[in-house]
Amino acid sequence: MLPEQPLHEIQARADEAAASVTSAFARPLLGLPGTRLASIESPVPQRLLPGPWHYWWQAHYVDVLVDAALRGAPDAARQAHLLIRTIRLRNGLRATNWYFDDMAWLALAVARFDALLPSRPGRQPDDGGSRRPAARPHPRTLAALTNALRSAHTLEFGGGLYWNRRRTFKNTPATGPAALHFARSGERERAQALVDWLNTHLLDPGTGLYLDGIKAVGSSSAEVVVERAVYSYNQGPVLGALLELGGPANLARAAELIDSVQRELTYAGTATLRTHGTGDAGLFTGILGRYLALAAVSPTLPADRREQAAGLVHATAEALWAGRTKQGQRTVFSPHPLEPAERHYPAGTGVGLSTQLSAWMLLEAAARVRRGLG
């Protein structure tokens, strides 16, 4: 169902979420000019050194800034560029880290940012007065991330991507976003192999959703056990990879996955996506919403599945907007879309970055759906 609000009102909601996250969490690293990171909590604690390092939260901050830039939000692209540079600085002058899922999220975000270049200012005129594209701004970062992800795709456990450098666990959190990154960057055979592995080893036929992963028993990969936890965010990048790869089998699986999300991952009697609290889990629903928005505007899916995906995004964004509260000049969103924010964040309490990023992602997703459906 199409949202009733005009596009400019839906985009204004996303702008409000963006401004609130920026004012509450974004800070220079150690006060250095030309740097930008998000604190994991607000108010920001007074400390000399940076707080706990949540690399993958920052990757999703980049991604949602790209969402904002794609709809023309002023300064979003510049902020994303500063953030990518500062992630590498905070990470010890390296793009890579211990976790392959973290690296996959950042690879997706950086590649989306670099793809903004043709429509971004900053190109240099040549002698004839025409314009030539500027060089991609983060080639080393993207190359390092992509090479690391390739190294984690091995034949152990039948395929799939390792979760971390310990190499005892292959899972959907790493394999899903890596498959999407490879599909978008031209390594389609590798991406399809990863999707096929997920369908063979981690697709639960009872729910139609993807399970967590496969873990070695003891020190050998000869004996494995399936970790059967189901996390909402895992479904998102797999959906994205299925759509990106296309073809009858992938698109049929994507349509089934949207229906499974509606059936298994919403609050009873509603089309509102379930949320999962705070901390890392606070990001889960926003991530799923991003890829449901892609499905909602995909011409390759049947109309009923596009409408279903749009309805999930719209209902969740509407619930979050209705439950918001004000703390000073900024808007705070609830970690539970069917409960008011003030119940979880009464005045004077701290607010975590993850839940606010998630709400912003869902409001950007709603704007994307509205733009795509007219």
C-alpha cells in the first residue's frame, strides 16, 4: 500500500532523523579537524581516548549517509567521505579487521559511496571545457576489503564465508553481505556460489528464513553443527543478493523470502517488523528495512511481493515516527516501534547509537519506497 504522505513529508522525516543522529553522536576523532565518527552513546562521555570501537556500526552510518545523499540531502556525501577516511584512521590505518562480516558491510557502503561520483560535484574541467570523472576516492580501502572477503571464501564446510579470522564458523552474517558485494562488483559467479551455499546449508524449510551458521566441532572441519538462531538482519543482504543476481530461481526465492519475513518477523496482527532491543541488535531491523525497500521498487518481482515489501517498510517507519519523542532539539526513536520512545528513553537517560541509526535507516527506506512507487 502506498503511503499517504507526499514525498516531501516523508523525506523531511528522514532529514529529522539524520539531523538528530548527527547532533547527538557525530564527533571529530580526538578533536582532529577533517575527521568524523559516531559515538556509540549520547550524551557522549567525557574521555580523553575514543570509546569502544564498533567498526560495523560506523559502516552502517556510512550506508545511511549514502541513502540520504541519493535523495539529495545536503552535505551527506561529504560526511560519508569523512567517515570512511576516519574509520580507517581509527582502525589503525587499516581498512580490514578481525571480522569478515564487518568488512563486508563496509565494502558495501564504500562501493555505494564511490558510485555516487558521477552525480557529485568536484570534477575537474579539461582543456576543452568538458568534464571528466574524478578518480574513485577510496580504491585502496575497497580493494583491501574485497581481497579479505575473497580469502574467507573457501571450500571448507562446502563453501560459504568465514565469520572471523579464527576460521571455525561460516555464517549468514558474513556470507550474505559478501555475496551482495561480489554481485554488485562483477564477481557474479562467486556471488551465486555463496547464495547457493546459503540455500543448501542454512535455509530453514520450515520458516523460509536463513539460519545463523555452521560451526566446526572441535579442531576439525570434518564434523559440524548448525547454529539455528534466526536474525532478522541476515535476511536483508541475502534478499539484496538474490535481487542483484536475478534469474528465475533467485527471484522466486526472493519473493518467498519477503513472504517469510512478513509471516515470521512481524508483530502479531501487524505488518510492523520486529525489533530486537539495543546494542548490536538495535541495528537489525533497519538493515532488513533497507533491502525490503530495494525489493519494493524492483521491477523484476511480482507486483504483490513488491507491495508486501513496501507495506512492511511503511508500517515500521510509521510506527517509529508515531512513537518518537523530543529531547531538547533532537528527536529520539524507540527501540520498539509499537511502544513510545519515552518509555525506553525517559528524559535524562542515555541513548544508544544503534537504535537511532536503525530508525533513520527505516525512514530513509520509506523515502526510497515513496520515490520508487510514485
